Amino acid sequence: MRLFEALAAANSSTRLEAALAAGTHPEPFFVDVLVERCAIEPDFFVRDMLTWALTRLPREITVPALRAELYSEHAQARSQALHTLSKIGDPNTWSAITRSMLHDADDEVARSAWRAAVVLVPDEEEVKERLAAELAMQFGRGDREVRLSLSRALVALGEVVEPVLQTAMTSHDPTVRAHAGATQRLLSDPDAGFDLAVGEARRVVALGPDREESTAC
């Protein structure tokens, strides 16, 4: 009860300290309270500490509770559950990442699903190829942060994404082509900045590949 009250305190520092205490001295009966708070906690740093606290508890208790949250009507509950599952890293939770989650209308839920998917995906080329194809359907979606998240997820899959990148770079949509091109650049040069990669990809799209080659010469 004291933990519940502290996690609901008006002061974010009090809530942060409560989440830290829950992780420092983990008890199985904390799970429901922590998961419930994840769904409504407004402060990013407190949410991150709640996730850490959940990773300190036994998987056999936390994972079922988090999987149930994936079907919540509240976007933050779904997003935070996906994020926490990715941190726990239990390979048995791969089956919980559905196609609808990867395409969720809420950007934060989708971003969390992308990150979780690339962490949990089995190390089988065919499965990774299917995941890459699903992720590639999101090219051009959202603002800079959303697009960067998608690019990072695809790059994390490695060379298996090459075919879907090549296909996307021939799209009739210039936004899709630029996003795919930026992702290709990041795959080739992980140290390249995303904004620089996007700018270069847009320039190639605007000029066309033939003109780009002649300009380079």
C-alpha cells in the first residue's frame, strides 16, 4: 500500500524513488502495481525506472502481466509493455509481437513494437526477412523521430533488409524513396548521421540516380 501511494504521489521525484526502491528490493507482489502504473505514468524517467524495476522481477510473473497489457485500450499501456518486454528479452515473447502492433495507428506503440521485434526476433533468416518486409511498409511514416526509429530497427536486422530497401527506393512516393535511401546509407555507414543521410537521399531522389552519378564524376 505504501508503494502504491508513493507511485501515485504528485511529486515525480517521489514516484521515481518509489520505482527505484521497488527494483532495489524486488518482491513478486509488486508486479501488478508496477504494470498498472506504467500505463498512466506521465514522466519519462519514472516510466524508465518502472521498466527497470520490472526487469528485476521473475520473468514467469512479469511476462504474463505485460503480455496482457499488449491488448489494453490505452496506447501508453501497450507501448510501455512492449518496451519492457524488449528489455526483459525473453525469446519466448516473440510470438506476442503481432502484425497489428507493428502497424499500430499510435506512433509510440508502433515504435515500441519495432524495437521489441528486432530484439526478440528469432535468429532465422526467413523470419527476419518477413519482419523486414513488414517494417518496410512503414517507410515515410510520421515525423523525424518516427522515421529514425524505423531506420534503426531495420539497420539492426542487418544485411537481410537489403532487398526491401532496394524495392522501396524504386517507390513512386519520393518520401518513401528518401526514407529508404537514408536507411540504406545508415546500413552502409552506421556512423552517418540520420539527418545527413536523409538530406543525401533527398538530393538523390531530386536529381535522379543517373544525374547523381554524373555529378559525382
